[in-house]
Amino acid sequence: MKKKILIFGKNSFIGSNLYTFLKNKHFVKIESLNSKSLKKLNNFDYIINCAINKNYINKVYSINNDFDFKISKNLNKNTNFIFLSSRKIYKAKSNIFEGSRINCLNNYEKNKYITEKKILGIKKNKSIILRISNIIGFKKYNPRRSHHTYLDYLINKVKKGEFILNQNEFKDFLDINTFSKIIDSIITKKLFGIYNISMGKRVYLRDLNNWLLTSYKNKKKLKIIKLKNNEKNQSFYLNNSKLKKKIGLKININQLRKECIKLSKKLFK
């Protein structure tokens, strides 16, 4: 059954890609977040917010900077809210479960966790909180972008003629298409609760970088830079077994590899 979905964040990477994927399966609108759009919330079955305040990323928590709290407190009991939290609230290690140790180090991580607790207090058993790993996909240029990802970091280094040498470091990545499928499954199956959204496996950075640079013709000319000691030991991956049991969706590293190679053609024409 098709659902009525409102996505906030017209120019955001995740928001724009979610809209493109979901509009063929549901009744979807994507808008900018403002006082006018906040009045329309309860006309929808699901709200997904992909907009973020720059001060929410950089500064100590303030309700005024928390778009997700503003949305959730204005929802009635029939409108569901999908909160996009972050894997960064966890201590970096292998096989992180939803009940693993919380270890927020900077304001962004602390603010995400504070918002989680606030939403749980408002929506209780009707909350959908997704702790998301690194999402890989093509981004349109957005001068107002305030949040940068691993892909942004890699491209910035390549533009400077540099290439980070990652030997055994690994992280958890997911392509945007698979991510969108997961969101659709969560909506279709009417899931609630806290879930890790991830590949659920080690993705070695040396492999990921090679996939993403497949179409870069001057790869051999890049200056190799080794990671500093304080940049190492940040390897992690999330355990996604709780989610997989619920949605039955196959998530595999081969799909990520294919998407990265395809993405490389767009990045390095």
C-alpha cells in the first residue's frame, strides 16, 4: 500500500536521492523546512528530515538548532517520523550492535544522541531511529552543504594531487541505492525502533579508494600520503542483523563495488 511521505531537504544528498527512489513507489513530496511546511506535517504518513542546521553540527546542543525535535513535537499519533541519526555516537570498533557503548566525542555526535532521547520521549513506541553508516553516492554541487563525508574527503585530496594510503583500515559503507531500498522496506513493513543501517561488514579503505578511482586516469601520478598515528585505529563496522531479520533484504559488498565503479565514471569523466 502506497504511503504519503514528506521529505525535508530539497538540496541534500540523501533527501534528493530518497525522493527520486521513493516517488515511484509512494506519494512523495520534498520541500524546504520552514514555518509554512511545518504546518503540513500531519497530512502525511511519514516524515523524513534530511535538512540540518550548521550550528547543530558545530555547537553545543540547543533546541533552536534541532530541526528534528521541532518536527517530532508537532506530529500527531498517526504521523510517523524517521530520524536519521549517526553511527558516530558509538565507540569505534568491530561488530557494533544497537546496544553497544555510546561514546560521543564532539558536538555533532552528542547532539544526535540528545535528539534520539528527545524523540523517544515524544513518540515512545512509535519512533524510528536509524543509526546510519557512511553513505556513498553522487552529489550535485551544493554551496550550502554543511556536512562532509568520506567521499568529499577523498575527492578533495585527489584535487590536491594526493592519495591516502590505507593498508588495513576499514569502515562501514553503504551505497545510496541500497540505503533507499532499506528506507522503503522500513516504511512498507511498518517498522519501529532503533536500527543500524549499514553494510554490516568490513569495507577496507584501500579497496574502496581503488573502486572510486577506477576512472581516474592520473591515479599513478598522485602523491602517496600515509595516515598519521592519530588518524588510525578508527576502524569500525556496524552489526545490521536486527534490521536484516525484519526486512529480509540482501545487502552485499559486491553491490557497493559496482556502485562505486559506476560513480567513478561520473566523478572523473
